[in-house]
Amino acid sequence: MDMKKLMKQMQQAQAAAGKIQENLAAQTVEGTASGLVTVTMNGHGKVMGLKIQPEAVDPSDVEALEDLLLVALQDASAKADALQQEATRGLGLPGF
């Protein structure tokens, strides 16, 4: 195989991967739990924001709030994963 052609293909793949990474960082998804807790993540799965409705806070039932946070985080994470998969579909690059 022609090394110059291979190097050019590698550079193109790196450029495409870099652009995808930039796009994912700029996109956000929201995960919710019963409308009481909302987690915002970017396309990399980094938590960017958290909102808790006052009615979710019951000092006598901290476990319920913990459960809501966990559900909202898992929901947002699943959506960020789907965003990543959609963005990298068809590249055929391992790890992307």
C-alpha cells in the first residue's frame, strides 16, 4: 500500500475525529427523574448542570432525592452515549 496515501487517510481520520469531539462538547442532553431532578450533560458525558425542584427535597427522606439524582444521571448518560454513537456511526474507528 502507498505510504503517502495511508498517511493522508490517517490525517483525514484524525481531522474527522477532532471535529466530532468538538461537536460533542458543544451539544447537550438532559436527563430527568419524574420532572423533579434534571441533569444536563454535554456530548462527552460531562455534567454541565443540575436542577432540583423544591418539592424533591424532603429532609426526612434523603434516600428519595438520592434515587432521583441517580435516575436523572443515568438518563442523561444514556442520552450522551447515544449522541456519541450517532456522531461516530460509520467511521469504523475503534474507540469512537
